[in-house]
Amino acid sequence: MPDLGPALVLAAGGTGDTPPAVLATLAQARAMAGEAAAALAMFAALPGPAALVPDAQSDALAARGLLRLWTGDLSGADEDLTTVVTRIRGGLRLRYPGQALGYQAETAFRLGRWDEAQEHADLAVFLAEEAGRSCDLPFAYNLAARVAALRGEWELAT
């Protein structure tokens, strides 16, 4: 993958301070290109404990949580995404709240916390519907249907 340094400086308006949403997008692209370790390293400036990450960096924290989920670090993903979801529920506005909620639902599901997974997925569906973000609905509906389907609750799953 090419050096992202110039793109990060350009995205920051020449200041070198990459906006969290841009950093998140570039890191996800890097991970999808097979460079998950390099993608996670892009968040090295964030404090390790999720609770210490400033609210203004919550988009970046959500992306770090997503990458941790993708790389099998469920406890790290859970810490990051739980912090972000708590902030969303407290009124913080993220660029893509449905993504953070959806990936927290996925993390909770993988950890066996199905009721919690259902709550996060249902909120992701609600937010996507309320915001008219039809592009988010397939992702959110998939997550919301999973627990009900595995429990044999077909009415809820469809």
C-alpha cells in the first residue's frame, strides 16, 4: 500500500492533524487491503484505555474498536465500542453512530451477550430509519435479525 503520509497531511488542511473520520476511513481501507496491523498502528496516538480517549476522538475510537473486532481482539473491541456506544447513548453525535452500534452488537454477539447485541442492533436500525440512511439499513437489519433467528423467533427475525 502506498505511503499515506501525504494524504493525511492534505486531509488535515496541511496541519498534520488528521480529522478522526478521515483517519478512520483510511485505516479501514488499509485493513481491507490486508494490512490490519498497520491500520491499527494508525491509532497509536489514542490512549490505550478507551475511557481516556477524548470525546472529539470518538470516531477514531469506534474505528479502532472495529479493527480490533476484525482482528479477533474481542476484549479490546468490546472496551472501545462500549465506550463509544455509552457516549452515543449519552447524546454524543458521531459521524456514523449506526456503525459503532452495529459493530458493538456484533462484538456482544460473539461474546455470547445476545440480549445486549439485540439492544444495540435495534438502536442501529432505529437511528438508520430515523435519519433516512437507507444505505445503513441492510447492515442494521442483518444484525437485528441474527439473535431472533438463532433463537427460532421467526416473526421477529423477518
